[in-house]
Amino acid sequence: MASPFSEPTTVPARGTARTTYLLVDGENIDATLGMNVLNRRPNPEERPRWDRITGFAQRVWNQDVVPLFFLNATNGQMPMSFVQALLAMGYRPIPLAASGDEKVVDVGIQRTLDAIADRDADVLLASHDGDFLPQVERLLGQDRRVGLLAFREFVNMQLAGLSESGLEIFDLEGDANAFTSPLPRVRIIPIEEFDPLRFL
């Protein structure tokens, strides 16, 4: 059986040697879905299909993907069934524990973004959190593609403002098709994306 600490799985793409690092802030995505979209705790079938997200990450820039999923394991527990599901989908789960009250997942992602800055690779970050602003700004100053995958209407405003500097923002539902049924969102819809059948 694979270990959560085994070597990262790469989802292969054709015709390229460049890599996309997919960094998933699972806590942030789940909290935004629950508090801002559904106004309640999401049911399992309402959560994102993480395999669809890796597929989108591979297609968006047509290259290999290294998917990393950050988890808060400060309480000493790991959701093993979820970890095993992530492993089966090719993710590398990264369970982190804090010794104090630090935001351990944020710190882990910040350090990973800093480490990627020294690599010739692209980045797709799944989060809405403005805590990653300095790291994303630094990555945009280099010759690489940097994307954010989130619910567009809930992205931190300063982070969203980096689109003028080259940050590509993708919608979890509309672009990545990460959900099995439409979400009850009230958001600005670009007319080219408007599907009246969703409202009839």
C-alpha cells in the first residue's frame, strides 16, 4: 500500500517535459464552499471531484502535473480514508502539524511556493487566501505561468488584482468542472458563459 510520504505521483501529459505544480489548500476550498456557497457543511457528493481538478490542471497548460494536497493534522489524526482516496487519484497528501496556533496549511503552502520559485516550473494554486500574496507576486516576476483555481467571487481582492500582472484565474465550477451538479451561486456571469438552461 502506498504511503502518504512516498514520492510524488506525476500525472503524465503528452509532448512536454515542463511541470505544473498543483497546490491544493483543501481547508480553504472546503470552508469557502460551506460558508459562502452552501451556507452549511458540504455533503460528500457536493465536494469537489479532485480527480477532475488534476485533469484540468493537466489540460490547461498541456503538461505534466504534480498534485500536492495540504492537510491540517495538528490534532494528531489523519482522515485515512480521504488520504487513501487522494493517493488513488495521484495526489501526494501533505499532512502538517503545528506546535502553536500558526496556520499550518498556509505556512506549508507558502514554503512550497518559495521553493518552486527556484525551479523551472509552473504553478496552479487552489485557494482564495490572500496570505499567499507575496509568494504569488514573486512567482509572477519570473518566466512562468501562475494560475489560481477558486470560486472567482470569493478570491481575495488583492490576489485577484494580480491578474493585471499575469495571474490566470480559473473558476472551480465553470472552468475546472469540479462538481457533479450545479452549485447555488450568485455571481457575475460573463455573457459568453451564460447558460439559460441552468435557470429554467
